[in-house]
Amino acid sequence: MTDANMASSALLIERFKMFYQDVKRPKLEKMDDVYTEDVFFKDPVHELRGAETLHAYLSEMCVNVHSGRFEYLDQLVSENAAYIKWNMHFKHPKLGNKTITVRGMSQVQFNERIYFHEDVYDLGQLIYEHVPLLGAAVKGLKKRLAK
């Protein structure tokens, strides 16, 4: 990979990370600087196609979250792909008033902009552990499996 290609890849990944820095207020006006029009987004809950659909999803997410931020821990960037490890810290009104931290990783594939984005994280850690009754059962099951 040339130095120019590596610099271009690194710059795109920095734009991507800045786009998501604030979970409550992602920089939706900068979406075209990060994603292609036909982007494919996937996480444990959704599979979305197209920048408009992703924009609508992110807009809805903003309304429902009290606050949140990403803490980027590590990354591996190549000419056309990157893996970014992160912690997401957020407060959601339906999950109590405490800050929840979820560890995850994003895989992105790109040319000039990102055309594939997959987030991988523990859905139980994100949601199930914070729901009354169900949360206690999930935490108990995790402890039993760890023994």
C-alpha cells in the first residue's frame, strides 16, 4: 500500500470515528463524507441498506438516547478495510438512569467512502442485562456458564 493510500484510509477512519463520537448527536450532516449512497449496515438487531435508511435509523436512535459517547480503544486499518474496537457509554430512559457500557467492534470496508459497516457487540450486555427480572436471569446464567 502506498503512503498516499494509507493516509487516505486513516483520514476516512478518523472521519468515521468523529461521526459517531457523540451517540446523542452524531454528525448526520457529514454522512456523505463517510458513507456511500448504497452502504450496507449490520448490527445484532438491524440490517439496513442505503444511506437514507441508515440516516433515518441514526436519527431515531438520537431521539431515544439521553446521552452517550464512544471511547475508541484500538484499530487496525488497511487499504480498504478497518477494524475498530470500542466502548460505548450511554444512558437510555427505558434502561434506567445509569450509564451502561458496552464493548464492541466495527468492521468497515471502503474505497473512498464506507460501503460496508458491521457492528459486533453483546446484545445481552446492551439490553437484556438491564431489563428487570430478565437482567437478573441473564447475569445468573452468565455466572453459571463461567464456572
